[in-house]
Amino acid sequence: MRAEEIARAVVNAAEQIPAKRIVIAIDGRCAAGKTTLAKMICERTNWNAVHMDDFFLRPEQRTAERLAEPGGNVDWERFREEILVPLEGGCSVIKFRSFDCRTQRLSEPIFVNVGDVCIIEGSYSCHPELRGFYGLRVFLTVNPEEQMRRIILRNGAERAEQFAEKWIPLEEEYFAKCDVERLCELKFNTD
């Protein structure tokens, strides 16, 4: 399905939800188009997006026990407290610190003005400890060959190997053990 059609379907579904504030999760396989979809929707609406990539674990949190948990490589506790709890409480401005993978540090505080709809984009956004905060959950998938083609284009061959050996298996374990795709209301293949 084309990105424009998916964006339209997500917006239409969100507009049918009778709530003052709607938080939408866009979860799914790496290189399935989650960031692209969130950006496209935000450009066409007055909605905002927050990215799960900003909430990977800091080095001191990366214990063997934590990394053995499905979805354990994301700081879901900090994400819940800095993003989802304030959104649920009706805050119009959320404040958080992004984790920078290059420096391995948290950024200076980032402030985001939030309207009636906020998109949470990224793998692990439907973590079991987070999924109850959403009014709509979307899952994007892509076949393995197309996924690797996109990763190579986006990240280069060397980093694609790291995705194949580390990140994709972690995601697949999370999807399977947390039943992510089944628990999403909308599902799209982006091949």
C-alpha cells in the first residue's frame, strides 16, 4: 500500500475516535516506513510526533537482565513518565531529553507543543507497559528482502549487517513475545 493511502487511513481512523486528545502509536519493523509515515501525517495536519529512537537505554541501564527482556533495549519507564503520563494528563507542552546514540548521553531538554493528536513513532512504542496509553495503534511491516534493501540505502552495507545480526532479531523477538501486530487496530504492509 502506498504511503499516501496509509497516511489517509490513519488520519481517518483517528478522526473517528471521540476523545479530547488522541495518542497514536506507529510501531513495526525497521525500514517499514514508520518515521516517513509520521512525518507525512504531521506535514498534512497540525499533529506532533515523538520518536522512540530518542529513548534507547543509556549505557548504565544495559544490564544482561534488561537486554534479555523483549523490548528491553528501550527506556520505556522514562518514555512513559516524560511523554505518555503528561499527554494523558492533558499537558500542552511536554519536556524530555533525547538519548544521542553517538555521544551516549542525554540532550538538553526538548520542549514540544502538543495539540489534540500526538503520534508516537518507532519500534517498541507498543511495549506492554505503554500500549494502554494509546487511542490507536498502527503496525507497519515489510518483507525481509525489501527491508534489507531499504536499510542498505539508508544506513550503508556495513550498518545493514549490524541490523541483520542485532536489531532485527531483537525487534522480531519483541513482536512475537509481546503480540504487537495482533494488538494493533491498523496493519499495513509497505512493500
